[in-house]
Amino acid sequence: MTSKELRQKYLDFFKSKEHAVIPSASLIPENDPTALFTSAGMHPLVPYLLGEKHPEGKRLVNIQKCIRTNDIDEVGDATHHTFFEMMGNWSLGDYFKKQAIEWSWEFLTSTQWLGLDKNLIAASVFEGDEDAPFDQEAFDAWKKVGVSEARIAKLPKEQNWWGPAGKTGPCGPDAEMFYWVGDPKKAPDSFNDDNDLWVEIWNDVFMEYNKKEDGSYEKLSQQNVDTGMGLERTLAVINGLDDNYKTELFTPIIKKIEELSGQKYGQTAKITRVMRIITDHLRAAVFVIGDDKGVTPSNTDQGYIVRRLIRRAIRYGRQLEIKDAWTSKVARVVIDIYKEVYLELDRNTNFILDQLNEEEAKFNQTLEKGLRQFNKLKGKVTGHDAFNLYQTYGFPIEMVKELAKEQGVEVDQKEFESELKKHQELSKTASQGKFKSGLADNSEATTKLHTTAHLLLAALRKVLGDYVIQKGSNITPERLRLDFSHSEKLTDEQKQEVERLVNEAIKKDLVIDCEEVPLEEAKKRGAMGIFESKYGEKVKVYTVCDQDDNFSCEICAGPHVEKTGQLGHFKIIKEQSSSAGVRRIKAVLE
Ligand code: SER
């Protein structure tokens, strides 16, 4: 089965069960202060899991682009990826455990769909603890579809509970599905999750709880289902492959790396690992740079992660003796594999290739300088020196360590780590692949700043020009942060004018109106937003209404305040560069 067939089957199956197909959201989350990347299909859906109405209804299905950076050290094995596609279906207060499990089973085993061998499937359910009881309902549902009791494991929270993604938010017990990838004749009668030959392929999460600040759990107002099935892994399993990199999503990339290096995948364990890392990292970099909210390599936030991925790939490339402007050649292969599914990669091809070439040239330069610096250190590297190489010369940490090892010098690890901690502002949350239910922080303060961000974007367009679009936003209860396309520093006059316009809109006490309209209609009305949606899809449009000429009109999930008069006084506290062609404003309400 090809990846294209698998994606289509998944969507078709849930369409046949009356789910609306929604597009993948951007890899860069909206209004989420706590996460750099979208890391699961449910991530952009948090407001709806908490009860906001979704314009497409109560049953949704999609294939979401995801980035997880928490497992970066495991990348290099057969199954871990920084970027992956997650197939998922959702019930927003509609069907629940029994139905979700029956459909999962039907999709996996029916010959019309995946047609996996029923005798090679095992399952697990939550065993129960002081927070929530044993999941009898899920257990019974597995038995009913035909899984034998011995093949249904009862497991604790560590395994069978999903979320909240951060400290608070929607969460609940889950039910996982495993497929036996060993010799079919030797599939054990009972399931043991320690055995690696049982591969997890799907996770049905029953989001019926909300974890509160004090650590306690309360029942949510609605019972949700959130399922997630990794496309790459499932594709490998269906095709009887023990290595995701042997599927058609990866083989052309590996082939390119073989060509560039003159080495063979599988030749030695080390070469295999190195080729997987290069493949993984450049593929992830292509998707992040090529996202419509495209990110360029930099020293902060998402840009830092992209930089790290590219530089790590280059460093591993050196181990295979690949040199000279090569990352964009690999990127082109990645783009070719995905451009019909993720049209943004096609649209942004030149941008992706240029960014890679630029970053590669930059890194090669700093590498040379850094190496000269390193060689001067002669036999003694203090933690401070090591940190300096990392900070000033952009040496990846691992590289400093490796060089030190090669040359038989000691790095004062403790001192280095403590320097690093002090400086490393890179989202702790994202590096752990975690996110607080940032979208779910529906506190009054956040909601106010969210509405203010709409006013700010509108004011910027009025002052600077219509070409200004939002490139990112991040809102905490304390302040808003908005990234927008503009290449020069704002003058004092421009900043004052923007502040004046926003405060004027606040003073007028304008009404914020929310309407659900088809995407095409939203576009016609000139609503701002990312249009990666499919034709006919309904979206929410928030309008800050003013008599003749509405102040702002954006496609957005909400929530917002009802009237601008609730907002207070608006003040810009910082205006700075974010990345090439993108400026960043931090602002508060006083
Ligand atoms: N949220 C769950 C996961 O990421 C299921 O979609 O695994």
C-alpha cells in the first residue's frame, strides 16, 4: 500500500462514518504561548475539546503535520521521527468509547480497509487509580469486537493516559492498539507491552477529564474522542517492513544521500543511523520552512529548532564525507515526495531551497572559524569555552563534545551545562515535545489580549500597508506577541500611530461579531487568515465591526471578548526583528 492510498483510506473510512474532513493546521500553533510546534492532531482542536463549537460539526477527521522534538536523541532508530503525519478522528461530545473502538477495529481489520490479521492485534486499556476508575467500558468493547482477554493489557497512567499536554487541560484514559510484527506463527496468546515485536499503531484517547491547576481531575462538560495513528509507522507495518525508512516515503531521500556520499544504507549500523538522522532532520526542516507560516533559521524559538536540525544534518553529512551545498539537493527530493499532498511545499519550493543554501553556507563558515578557535584551546576546554563555541560559533553542543573527545580533551560538563541552562531560552516546552493547553488558557486576560492582537494586526495594515500579514502569534495572560511581515524597523511615528488606532478602536467600544461561513465567503469578505483549507469548508470569522469600514476581519478559532471597550489601554512595549522580513511586537493592556 502506498502512503497516498493509506491517507485516502483513512479519510474515506471516517467520511463514511459522517466525519467532516478538516485540513491539517499549520505546524506553527496559533496563539499558543507554550508550544513551538503542533505536536498532535488534537493540539489545534483544544478549544473544541473544551466545548467551543466547531464549524464543521462534532465528528472530524484529518491528517495533521506534526513536529516532536522531545525524541531527537532517539531519531536514528527505525521508528522515531521529528516530523510525522498523524491520522486522527475526533468526536466532540458525540460518540464515545464503544463506537470509537468498533470503528478502529473495523478500519484495521476489514478487508475493505487495512485488512490486518485479527489474530495479530492486541490492545490495552487504563487499569484505574485514585484519579479515575479501571476502564471497564473500553475493556468490554475490545472483548466484544473479538480481542481475547489475555490480549488486552490493563496498564497504568504512564502508558494508558493521554494529556493534559501541559499542566492543565483536557485528558483521559486511552486504549491502544498493537500489531505483532514478528513471525505470525509465533504471535503470543497474551500481550506483553515489553515485547518490541508488538508495535503500537493507534491510540484512542477518551478525553472526559479536565486536569485542574491543583492537580485534581474534574469531568469535562462533554465526552470526547481523540485518536492518533502515525502514518509512517502504520505504512511500514502494513507493508511488512521493520524499518519506517524502507517505506516509499523515505527511500528516495535515502537514495539521494547514498548518491551524494557513495555509501550504502545498511552497510554498517553507523551508516544506517547517520543516514536516518540526515533524512529525518532535513525532512523536518523542509516542512517547517515550507509551512505557510514559514520559519527561517535563527537563534530563537522555532527558528532555533530549524537551525539546529539543519546544522545537525550537516554535521552528520560530514561523517559521511558529504560536503558542498548538498542539503538543498536532499530537500528537493523531500519536496517531490510531498508536494502533491502538502501544496505549500510546492508554493514555497524556492524559499525552502534558498534558506537551506544560505544556512548551509553560514554554518560552513562558522564551522571553519570555530574549528580554528577550538584548535587554539589546546587540551583544555572549560565549560565556558565550550559554551562560547556553541553560542558564538554556532557549534552544536554534540559537536563540541565530540571534538573534545576526538582530541582527548576534557570538557567541564557541569559548568557547561549550567552556562547552557542560563542562556537556553529555547522553548523548554517544545524541546520536551509538550505543550500546555495553551489554546485552552481561556483566561480573561488572554482572551482580551487575543482580541487586541486582531486590532493590532489591523492597525499595522492601516499604517504600513496591506501586504502586512501575520506570521505568528503568542499570547500569555501578561502580554501579546505578534510577528508580521515587514522588513524595516518601525519608526516612532509609526508605532505611535498604531497605538493611537488601536486605542481609538477600544474607545469606540466596537462589537466583535462571530459568524460561521464557508471559506470562500470568508475570503470574499477579505478575512485575514491562512487559507490552507479545502473548498467549501466552514470557518469562523471574527469581525470587529465599525460603521462603514470594519476595523478587522479574521478567520480564527476564538475566543474573543464581546466589545472592545472591555480591553483597557493598549501599549507597545517592544518592536524588534524576528527573522528575515519579519518584525515582532510585544504589547500589553494597562
Ligand atoms: N493525542 C493522542 C496522541 O497524540 C491521540 O491522538 O497520541
